[in-house]
Amino acid sequence: MKNKLPLLISIALICSCSKNDVPVELMSIFPENITLTTSHTIKTTVLVDPTTLVMLDSVMVMSTQNEPHLHAYNLNSGETFHWLNTGRGPNEILNFMHLCKTSDNTISASGAPNKIYTYDIREILKGNQNPQNTYQTAKEPFNNAIITKDDIAIYPSLDRDDKLETYRFCSENLKTNKLSFFGKFPQKDDRLNEIPTGNQNRMLTYQGNLVFNQPKNRAIITYLYAVGFEIIDTQNAEITKSVLYQYPKVISKTFGNIHQIKAIPESKRGFLKTYSTDNYIYFLYSDKTFGEDEAYVGRYILKYNWDGIPETKYTLDYPTRAFTISENEGQIYTISDDDNETIVRQYNI
């Protein structure tokens, strides 16, 4: 038996250095650098361990992995609303994945099994917690899915009929369930040649979260292991901009049918959160490696224009795990935990 055990384990070590890593010191490329101090704080008991924050007019919607998964806080009235529990019943979700703003008044919540709910925040404030729409995707997304205004779902997924694993995104017409695949893996990432096809490791290497901007008909994806972002034209189903400063530096392991990806400790954690407006794209960044403490919270908010050009680096006085931008782009709001309270910090920009 000892001689057979190595046959069950396949380990591919991807070199931690590559000639194709973009030789840019990310923190030094922004023409404008601004240090921000908290101008106002709000202490709420909305939730503990918030993961995502979006702004709809004067209402902040937060998500958490604990149930209920969604929480709304009205900045004007102080009212709070809580909904979306874990389960298999009506209006429940088995495994919550991601919260996303889809328009000025709507949000979407995605999770297993292949389910997406959309909500009208105006109905939530009236006490109606039922989803506006419920969608079921034909394939299981890697991480999250977004819904465009044309009832098209965009999500990371492989075409199982493509043995070469050429594409990594799926565009699904939710009315007809017609699937099309697009978006090749970055061709300059020479480490991908060392990851065999036929398993999930390539998708795990480029796992990330999508955020949708309806007026622009664009989606932005950031990655866990890659530092940077890509912009997707959701109408034409194509990647229009790729701004990657570090390709994934990971160790890929396969144990039988189990696939694992682990970051090399010296590699940088990718952008933590994304928020976009009609004018700019904002990212939360820690500038820490996976081997450092607090790599999953950040003090830096990086502002880019829609051409992918860096414009401003904001440095916060307190680290955060999630943020949002006011509709007039005059304020940044962040959230953090302190003694079982959720603290919302406001910064004027």
C-alpha cells in the first residue's frame, strides 16, 4: 500500500517568481495621495462580522455570513431591517455567497444552490422582505453571479465540453438558459502551463468576486490571489481591460478528486472589495502578504478611472473589511467590529 499512495497525490508547485509579473510598485503609481481621518461615526447593533457594504441613496445594505445574511440601515431614520435566512425553504438560501448593487434601488444576493435573489430596497423599507425576482442558473458559479438589466447572468465557470479549459466566464440567458463562454485565462501568466486541465485548479487559482455597474454595462472582477482587476463588457460578453500587477502565486494540490489551492506566504493578497460609480472604480487594499497578519482588512482605498488608470490613493485612519461610496462621491463609509457593535465610519473626500 505504501507504494500506491503517491499515485493518489499530485502536487504542482508554481514558482513564486515569474518574468511575467508586472514590475510595478503598486503603492507608488498614484499621482494623488490623500490621508483621511474619520469625520463621523455611527454605532449600530446591526450585525457582527460584516463582509460587504453597498449604498442605495441614504440606506446602507450590509451582508454577513451569519444569518440573517442581509441588513439595511437607514442613515436618516436609524431604522434597521434584517432578512434572508439560511435554508431550503422559500426566500431562503443554502449557502450565501455575495451581495451586489444592481441599480440605484436594487441589490442581488447570490449563493448555493445556483440561486440569485434581487430585492427592491424601497420594498424592504416598507417591511416586504420577499425578493423582487428569483433566478436559478444552469451551472454553479465559482463564487458569485451578477444579473444584468437584460436578465443575463454573468459568472465565473468552465465549459465542461472544452477539455482545454479555454474560457473562464459564462454568460447565461436566464429566459432561455442559453450558455456562452468567454474570457481566456491571462496568456502572460506562465504558471498556468504548470496547472493541469481536467480539474478545478485553474478556476480556483483565479477565483474572484464580480461587481456590476448597470449604467456602464460593465462588471469588475477582482481576485483572491492576483493583485489587480479586470473589466467585463456585459453586453458583448468580453474582457475589455486587464490590469494585473501580480499573477497568482500559489501551490496547487490534488488529492484524488479533491483540489486545493494555497497561496505562497510571500505573495500579496488581492484587492479586498470593489465599489464603482459612473465616474470611477474604487478598491479596498491591504498591501499585505498572505503570511502577514490582517491581510484581509485594509487601510487603502484605490481610485481608478474606467480606462483603468490609477488616480488617487486614500489612506484611512482605521482598517476596514468593507466600504462604500456615497452617490455624490463626497463620502466614504467603512464598517468594522468593536465589542459586538458594528461601527460605521464616515470620511469626507
